[in-house]
Amino acid sequence: MKTFRIIFRFYINVFLANLLVTFSCLGLLKFYGLKSHKILSALVWYKLITIALILYLCFHYKMKELYYYQNLGITKTALIIYWTVFDLSLFFLLFIPTYCYL
Amino acid sequence: MIHSLKVESVELSFGEKKVLSDIFIKCSTHEIIGLLGRNGQGKTCLIKVILGNLRANNSFISFDETKVVNSLKYPNLIRYLPQFNFIPANLKLKTVFEDFGMDYEDFTMKFPEFEMNQTSRVGYLSGGQRRILEIYIISKSATRFALLDEPFTHLNPLQIEKIKDFLIEEKSNKGIIITDHMYQHILDISNITYLLKDGKTHLIKTELDLDRLGYINLAWYHL
């Protein structure tokens, strides 16, 4: 539980950026309405690429702080996996209902 | 119980340049091992190899005779103080102590100047205070070995003396490997000191060895 709390604290640094990307995807879905099935794969790729980009930038600017997490036994790989799983889960949790109820 | 950390057969090169080639370091509980070396001799690289953050061409890192590849994955074995500030500035001191499962009261008993700071954020501390906090967290937390990279940076002479006493006290619980350019402090507190030169570790007994190996020039000190 403590480990999750610490990982979430790291994730909160970029939560807003990831949420904005997710909302922009939902906005595009709404905008295209019934034709949105044509851009579905593009939106998923957009989300995946931005996750990678935000991760890269975050790790670049917070490189020194990574030792804090490593000293607590949380590796860089663990941070990447938990972050990606959480963010993608949130994305699909909002994306699928939005698409279904268009 | 006495634990041991052995670093052997480390070979590291970047392209044609051989950085480390003949390394042997052994650290046990109750010991402080000093590691000296000029800039660019590979001290930080060696530390990263020990932690598993840098892959060497060859290395054998063992804890109690058991080979460990990525030791920083196991904070109960080893913790690392980098030469820069690593605790996120936005964290409160009490959060840091909770994360590492440590008691803030013990800290203030040792360093009373932190008494009122429990709810302060790390970023509001002075450079020296921040360094003391980091040294304390790494050295006092529950781990068998602590690797301290330039701990005396940012500290004033009084703080350095206090930290030296603290480390001597703390070695009763763990093994400590310490590297810094303030060699006199290292010689004061170390049980064994090595100098890293030309990719090899050289055992140091006195300042004369450091002079002989070109790390210091004693003639300048006696002018």
C-alpha cells in the first residue's frame, strides 16, 4: 500500500498533463460524432505517443529525484509500468463510454 | 550479525577508453571504507556499477558471498546518497521519514536545529540542512550498507564534524562506503581507504601514499 502511495505521488506530477491529453481525445471524439470511428486508431496512437513523450520529459527533468524512489526499492521500470497501466486504464474508462454513447 | 559487500573484477570501458580495470573493494558491517580519486577517475561510475545502474563489461558484486546484479532494487541491502540533492523539494520532512520508516524524534535529538521543521517542505531547507537530512536518511535507515557520494559538499566545518561523529556511530549497524574530495575527513573516519587511479584501486595507509600516487602534493601544504 505504501509503495502504491509513493508511486502515485510521483504520478501526480504529470497527472494534469495526461488528463489534458485524455480530455483532448474525448473532445475529438465528440467533435467527429458518428464519424469518429475513422479516427479511433489515430486517437489511441496519439495517447500512446503522448504517454511516452511525457514519461521521457518527466524522467529527464526529474532524473535526480529518481534516486529517491530507487532508495525505496521502486525501480524506474516499476514507475513506467504502474504509470502507463494507471493512465491507460483511466483513458479507456472515459474513452469507451464516451464512444458508446455518441 | 556481520555482513559483507565485495566488489571484484570490475571492468568498464567507454569505447576505446578503459575506465575501470582492476578493482577490489570489501566492506563489512562496522567498517567505513573511504574511496578517493581525482575527477574523472571513475568513482561515480564504480558506484553506479555497484548499484547496478551502469552495466560494466565485467563485474562481480556480492553481498554475503551471494552475487547481486541490480542491488538498488533491494533497499534492505544497500542505499545510495548521490552527490546532488535527491529528495523531492515539494515533500514535507515528515513524509520523507514516513517513506523510509524512520522516527523524526530520533533525528531532532541528534540534530536539534530541525526541531520545528517537521511540517516544512524539503525545498525550504538551506543547502547544508538539506544535505544533513539526506545523509541521515540514507545512513540511518534500515539497510546493511550505505554508499555516500560526496556527503560533505554544502556542509560547514561544524556540520562536517557532527556528520563524522554520526557516521562513526552509525557504522556499528552497517557498512559505509564514502567518497569525497575532502580526503583528510575521509582518512579520519575510514577503517580502510582506497585511491582510484588509472582504473585500479590502491590501498592507502597515510597521506604519503596519496602524495606518492599523485592525488595530493604534500610539498604545497608544507610551504
